[in-house]
Amino acid sequence: MGESRIGRVVVASLHQALADHLPTRLEFYESYLRPLRMRAGAVGVASFSAALSFLKHEDAAWAPVMSAAGRHAAEWTWESTPAWRRAWWGRAPRLLRRRAAFRLARRLVRDTSEASSAKVRRRDRLPVLEISHSLFCDVRQPADGPLCGFYAAALDRFLELVRIEGMTAIATCHASGGSACVLRVDPTGAPDGESAA
């Protein structure tokens, strides 16, 4: 059995974010992300993880690169969704639109690698996305802060795309000592007392 592969959208979004924020270092990262293999969806976990490991040591680059990559990934995932479904979500009640955002975020987590998974739960009457085995948060030593910015930015963008007002906050991160990565959505608009996604 071969090495597990990273989803093409995830690799492409990281590549684009690196081009945006670290253009002079892009050639170095391409030795791990391998554009030709990226297009074929053939970038393995080891190469992707190596690129992430080097990025963690770039001065103050992790947060902006992860944020940009997450937004790119969300937009490309949205665009790959059938147009009829996006149109239906646009007319759906708020609860169903929010469920759509969480469904898309779960899909993105699953598309990252076979080992990653996500569940939607409720905490304090608010929906949370609980992510297990995030490659972004796989570290040997505990990190000083959360490393879940990719998924937080993606979920934020999914919420924007379905016209839900809210801000994604990282409640816990596996990299900084949590048992799992948990993203909480705090409403900024209408009261959010509906059922979980």
C-alpha cells in the first residue's frame, strides 16, 4: 500500500499562499510540494509535512500563509460544488446555510488526508468543529500557540459564502496541548440558538 496522499485543493491552496506571501522562498517549497505531482494529486504526506515543518520556522509567516491558504481552499471547494446546490443554499433558511458551511468544512478536512476527520458538536449552545489528526497541528514538541489557522480561515470563508455572520475562534488545538483541534463559531449577527449543523 502506497503513502497516503494530500488532497489536491489543499496542496494547491498552500502553494498559492506561499506564492502570495513568500515569493522568494517559493522555489524551495516547490521541492516538497512538487507542482507536477500536485496537479496529479500525488503529493504525499511526508513531503507536505516537511513543507509545513519548514514553514513553522519562517519568521512570522505561519499565520498569514495559513490564513490565505485556508481561504483559497474554501473558495476552490465552493467552486467545485455543483452550481444548483450553491444556488439552493443561497435561498435556504439560515440553519441550513450554516449546516452547509460546516458540511463543506468537514469535507475539506477529509480531503486533506485519509487520517484526518471532523465532527460537528455543540458547546455552550454554539456549534463547534472538532478536528482529529490535523496534519497542520502534528508536532513533536507542544507549540506556543494554536496552529489551526488553515481550518479556521476556511470555515470563516465558508460562512461568508453562505451569508452567515460569525467569527471562527480556535478553542483548543492539538499542537498546543488539546486532545483535538476545536473551532468555535461565535455569532456576530442574529442570535444563534438553532440546532447544531
